Amino acid sequence: MTTIPFGKFKGQPLAAQPTRWILWILATRGLRQNYPTFCRAALELLRARLHRPGAAEAELDINHLDPLW
């Protein structure tokens, strides 16, 4: 089980975090540079979520985006 090595969620399981948080982590260069092993695990989890039909779309609520976007 991969746990988060930094910040507010330190010590919590990576798998318990929402997909949008994982996407944010992977988009943050400094975190990718400082925590490459963690980011590889996050990418693996993201791949698994994206390969489950409808799972990521439902979690991200694609059909009900904020009107400001």
C-alpha cells in the first residue's frame, strides 16, 4: 500500500484520494521531481482508474462542470 509522503494527507493511503487530486499531483513538476517513486505509484493508480469504464467520469462529474469553466 502506497501512502502519501508529504503535506496535509501525509501517511494516508494514496488509493483513498480522489482522481482530481492525483491528476494535480502528477501535473506538479516539483512534486514529480522530489517524489518520483510516489508519482510513479500515483500514475499506476490513475491508469487503473481510467481503465474502469465510467469510473473516472463519474468521480470527476464530467457532465456537471462548474459554469465558470
